[in-house]
Amino acid sequence: MDDIEATIIQNKHIVSNYYTLKLRLSGSMGRVLPGQFVMLKIPGNEVFLRRPFSVYAYSNNTLTLMYRVVGKGTEILSKCPKNERTLVLGPLGNAFRIRKTDKYIVVAGGIGIAGVHTLIKRLGKKASIFYGCTNKEELSLINDMLHLNPMVSTLDGSCGFEGNVIALLGSYIESTKGEDRQIFVCGPAGMARNLRKLIEKDRTPCQVLVEERMACGLGLCFGCVIKTIDEKEPYKRACKEGPVFDLWEILL
């Protein structure tokens, strides 16, 4: 894992405050696994700390990130033009662990789709995809997955199921009761908490990609710790021991 020089080759607005950023790297990042992330230097001198982004796609030294504008760093990033140069550190963190089972379920909410995009590409039609977003316009974030027939919920009811994605998933789980399955999830903490309640009775194997603020991405600053059930060392670093955790081992 090295710090790699990178050049922006595309910074594309998708919808609302969502963008994809495509970077040509000066060297290889090596093998990138589903769930891993990078620390990106925001071009210019206004932002000192790097920002973590899940790897949306990576191939032939070309890295793609999907991001949502939420603060100063991503606001500056959204205005960066083609050919702007920057630095990328990665790949970082652990990855989703896929076990052999009858059914894979991938659940994502909003920008959480970026965290499971490479996983969905890996699983393909083996996975049932559940995606929750605010409205129909945000379905633009999953345009390249429509052939996989994702099950969609929108909070405003403008497309698919009206309501949150966990309610939609609940109906599916009930109708497929008894199947051996593994669930992967990335999205808001509230969504993960609701999922936990939904499957608590059966303790379905489930991994969650947590998204925490972090300063270094290397496990040095302890700025991204989350609490787990580990009695001896309850606090784990999202950047080092994560970002993928067993849902049943963390406290949400």
C-alpha cells in the first residue's frame, strides 16, 4: 500500500449532490477487495486532512469513487476540473468475507451504494439487491445495476416501495424464511440498527460496512473507533479493524 500520484480524468455530477470521480493513477494499487477504501487528498491547500472514500471501482490503474457533497472537502472536490492532480493512499481496511451459502443479500442506503458496489459486481446475479433512497431521481446512482433487478424503496414513494428499505427487506425475509443466507449492508447507522432488529431472532450472518470520520486511515489517530462486544478491547478502529464488521459484534 503506497501513496500514489493521481490525475482526475472525470468529475461527473450524477444527481442532486452526488458525483463520481475517476482518477488515473501513476501506479498500481495492487489487489483491491470489496469493502476497502482509500484516503484522498483534496486538491489545493484549503483542506489539510484527507477524506476517506470507498472504492467504487478499480481496474487498470483507474480508480472510481462515488461521493456526496457534505462539507468543505467534498464541496471543493466537486469543483475540481479534469487534469487536476492529487494523491491517493490505498487500498485500506479489511473487506467483506463471502462464505458459501444459498442466498446473498446486499442492502444499501443512499451513498452507501458506493461501499457495496464492488461487492455487487463480484456477486452479480447471485445477490438480491435492496436499495433505499429519498426519491426516484436518486435511482441514477444504480443505473449500472438495473439489469440485476434491484428491489427499491423511496421515502417519498416516487418509485418502488414507499418507505425505508428495511421495511421492504422485511417482507422479502418473511417470504423466503428458512433459506440459508448472508447479508451485507452499508448505509446510515439507523438503517443498520433497524436491520439488526429485523434479523435478531434468527441471527442471520451479516456484515456491515461502517462509515466513520477519520483523520489518518492508518489506525494511528484513533479518530474512528466504534464500540464492540469485545470485553478486553471493546473499541475498534474503523480504518484498521474495519471498515467491515460482523453486525453481531458491534454496538450500534
